[in-house]
Amino acid sequence: MIFIKSLFLLLLQYLAFTYGQTNLGHHNPPHHSLISDKAALLAFKKTITLDPNSTLANWDEAVDVCNFTRVTCNKQHHRVVLLQLNGTELVGLLSPFISNLTGLRRLLLVDNHLFGSIPPEFSSLRHLRHLRLEGNNLRGSIPDSLALLSQLKLLHIKRNNISGTLPPTLFSNCTLLENIDFSENFLTGIIPDEIGNCPSLWSVNLYNNQFTGQLPLSLTNASLINLDVEYNHFSGALPSEFVRKQPDLGILHLSYNWMESHDGNTNLDPFFTALRNCTFLEELELAGMGLGGQLPISVGRLPVSLLVINLQENQIFGSIPPNLGKLSKLISSCIALRTLNLSDNSLERHLPESMGELRNLEVLDVSRNNLYGMIPVSLSKIQTLAYLNLSFNNFEGMIPTGGIFDSVTNMSFLENRRLCRTVCSRVAGFPICRRKRPWLHSHVKLAIFVMGIFISVFLSTICCVIGFRQVRGETVELLKWETLLQICCVDLLDTSHQDLSPEVKKMKEVAIGELIELGILCTQESSSTRPTMLDAADDLDRLKRYLAGDTTATFASSLGISSSTFDDD
């Protein structure tokens, strides 16, 4: 019994001691880890030479570290897990003392003026998941030691002065990476094949660097939604195999690299065919690479989700037919399309009228091509269209009115010398269109010409009748003269052709001359110099054959003598 009581008292003493230690640790001295975190932050503050917004004003020994501005501790108040100093405009050295915040999950130092290099000591931040250093003045290379951050999911160092190559070990060990952004630096070399070891990678931004080589095929192991590698020196054929295996790809920016289309820069079809599998594609940018080939039929099968298509500054040639041909399905299906840029290529023929079906289009640029014909009136029906550039083509006719055409200036139509405008158009620098009256001009000229021929034929026939009656005193039957007149006039009075070629005009002139000469000969007083009825009929028959195309025919009138005598009946 005494033993049991003693055991019970010992248990009560142990519980009391434990409770007291717990209260002492929570309310009195801070946890040892928080002490080291506070020391690390105060050491970092000492390296800051300018704090224009007084962001670090309460970083002081007298203040609980968990109450420091822009500092967050975990729920147990044992460790600093977040340091967020984005946009505070701090000036100073990126201190390696931050590496003592070994419980840190997120380190965000975006848009400051921190200088120096990325401290290799950051490898001590083993629990770090997000590291954002973009928008500073950091130099040097990406330290290999960052590969020890095996929990890292997001790594952004864009808009710095980082140089060197990408460490392959970064992707070998940091296999949980989801989002990387190394844009706007001076990085060189190739993208390591090890990048394929990051299956959760969905966003890769490497634009504005000096990378070379080809996009590694190992990237197909990732599930990319965004790939932006513009303004580098990547080469090789367009990555058809890569895009074929990226069904979730939403943004693809490859512009201003050294890539080319397939088959020696002549065939765009394999790449656009592969893009058919990217059913969520919203932005496609392939500008400034000198891509060659025609726009293939497969362009018409691009996803309906497309918002932006930039194909400017290439060597794409061929036509956009009136029914849109190879682009018809693109235009009819991409109802969400907002930007279409085909400028600085070698596209030919007409701009399709069905462009007006792009009801959400905001930007249309087809400048510096070889397009011609009328400007589609349907463009005036696109209420969202805010930018239009048709300059440096060969468009002709009247500039439409309404919609976008009521707000644009002549800058939208530069070097289209055959364009004209309406009287009330606001587009300056172009002449006012004149109303064409082709029917009046052509028919008046034709009527005058035919009337002249008719009068000549009529006078020649009358002359011949008078001459024959004076010599023989005989009456010619009316039927014979009607036949003679029909032979003479059947071709000269033909008004079925409104436009006369120079050759036809010449034949008409020769015919009129022969008729006039025949009429003059018919009025001769001497029967020896006057042609007989048969001669005149024969000459008119030759004239008819001449007008029909027999240029070897000769005329008795041109000989100036009668070819036979008129026998008595």
C-alpha cells in the first residue's frame, strides 16, 4: 500500500514538472530556432544600404521575429517559413545569412536592387519550395549547389545579369520542379537533356537569352502548358514531335530563333499537323525566323481556342484564296481569335472577304506582302477591330467605310497607290474615287464607229446603183441590192464586241477604205473605168472574206480597172 502511494506521488511530480516546462517554453524564452532565424534576418538587414520605404523599420532586437514586417512564421511559432520582400526597392547585397533560415519554405525577393551573386549557401534551405529572385542586379552563374534543394517547385531568376550554362544536376535532383523562369539574362549553351527528369514541369520560360542547339526531345516527358523560348539561337526544324506529345500546351512562343520548316525550310505542314493535338492552344508565335513554305491545309485545323497567331517576318508564300482555301477552316473555327499577324511575308492575291467572320478580332496586320484586289468590306463589320495594317501591298479601289475604317488613318494603307476614298472618308492622302461609266463610253464610241461604217456602205451602194443606171439604163431588182447590202454589211455592222483589239480596228479601217474607193469608182463617167455589177459584187464578197480572216484577198477596186465587161442580156 505504501508503495502504491509513493508511485502516485512521483507521477504527480512528473506531470507538474512537465506542465511547468511547457509554459516556460511558450511564454518566456523563445525557441532556439527562432533565435537563430532572428539573428539571420538582422544580419541580412545590415547588408541593406537603402530602404526607401522603411520596410525593415521594425526589424529590431526588441520585436518578436514573427512580428517583423513581411515575415511569416509557422503555426507553432517555431520557425520562419516565409520571407516576402517583393517590390520594396531594397538596395544592398544579397546576403548569404539568409541561408540560416533553414525552416524557410518560400523566399520572395522580387523587384529590388539586390546585387552580388546567388549565394551557394542557399543550398542549406532544404525545405525551400519557392525561390524568386527576379528583377534584381544579380550576376554570376547559377550555383551547382542549388541542386541540393530537392523540394524546390518554383525557381525564378529572370531579369538579372546571370550568365553561364544551366547546371544539369539542377534537373537531375530537383525532380519536383514545376515552374522555371530564367528569362532576360545572358545564359548560354544548350538545355540539358536532364530537364526531362522533371515530369511535373508545366511552365518553362527561357526567352531573351543566348541558348543554342535544339529543344531536347526529353521535354516530351514533361506536361507543359507554357513554353516560351523566344529571342535565343535555337536551331533545327520546328519541334513537331515535341508538340505532338503535348496535348495540354496552351502557349507556344518560338519567335526569333534560327529554326526552319521541314524539308529544307520548304514545308510547314508537318508542324501545323502536329499542332492539331494541342487542343488547348491559345497563343502561337513563330515570328522572325525566315520560315519558308506555303500555308498548309492543316492550318485550317488548328484548335478553336486560339487567341493569337503571329507569323510575321517569315518567307511564307502563296495565296489566301477568296473562299479562304487553306485558311477557311481556321477563320471559320477560330471564333475567339483576337490577333492575326501575317505581315512581312510573300502572300499573294486577294484578302478573303470571309475575314469579316472573325467577330472577336482586335488586331489584323497583313502589311508588306503582295496582296492585291479590293479591301474586304466585311472588315467593317468587326466591332472589336482596333488595329488594322494593310500597308505596302497592291490593294486597289475604294477604301470601305464604317467600323474600323471610320477611325483609321492613312498609316493603315501606305504604298497602296491604286486606292481611293469617298468624299466623306476621314482617310487623308488618297484621291476621291471617280464614278466609272464604262457602258456609256464604250457604247458611244462603238455607235459612232458603226454609224460611220453604215453610212460608207450605204453611200457606196447608192453610187454603184446610180452608175449602173446611167450606163445601161436598166433597173436592178431590189432583191439583188438587198443581197449585195447583206454581203457588205454583215460583218461591219456586227456590234457583239464592245472592246476592239488593234488588229480588228485595223481590219475595219481597211474595209472602210475599200468601200469608199469602190464608191468612187462606181461614179466614174467612163464605162471602161467603172466596175460592173458583177465586179462590185465580187469585190464585196472578197471584202467579206477579208473581214472573216482571209488576208490574201485582193479587191478589183484597188486595181482601179474593171475585171470584166457587162454583157447584154
